[in-house]
Amino acid sequence: MKTRGFELITDYTDENLLPKRETAHAAGYDLKVAERTEIPAGAIVLVPTGVKAYMQVGEVLYLFDRSSNPRKKGLVLINSVGVIDKDYYNNPDNEGHMFMQMRNFTDEEVLVEKGERVVQGVFMPFLV
């Protein structure tokens, strides 16, 4: 039985897109850009990850902005914290493909390259 983790959606085959923790004590899994994406000045763009997440009942995956994005790239995760629910996995609309909703707050176009780490995901329990 799978506990929690990530899988590629069917449109992607690059295993390097699968999120991983970069250090032994990292709480978050770094999600990467699946396709080179241009983000025009002032625009909000959905950046594909090429992955979906599975988890247990009572768990959620939170997506947090990497702290270096605003300073280095002029980008922020526009919804502050993304929330990926258990039932988003394999949903009929898009197979559970997770996107990063990024805003470019600069006056110039920003380019994010395939494989670039942009957000981090943290699995957590929640109460009802």
C-alpha cells in the first residue's frame, strides 16, 4: 500500500521531475518546473509540475513558496499557500496534475526553466 508521495502524470516521463527532499532534515519536497515557462511582467501564470500527489485520509499537501523566489526571481506563489487535498489525486479533470500559480511582480518577463525548483510541498495531518 502506498502511504504518501508523488507520481508523474501520464503526459510526462522525466523521472527527474519527481519531488524529493534535498537534505535528511528537510520538511519539504522541492517541486520542479516541468516545462520552460515565460511569465510576463505583472502576470499570473500556472506553471506545470508534471506530477500528482497521493496521501492518506486526514492528510494534506501544502505548497509553499521557496524563500529565494522573490529576491532572486521576482516571483511569488500568488495564493500564498497551495492546498492539495487527497481527492485531487487522479481526479477526472486533469489527473491530479499540480500547478504552481506564480506571479511576476517585476517590470520584466521572468523565465523559469525546466527542472528549476520553485515551490516546496509539505505533507501534514489536519483536523475536522
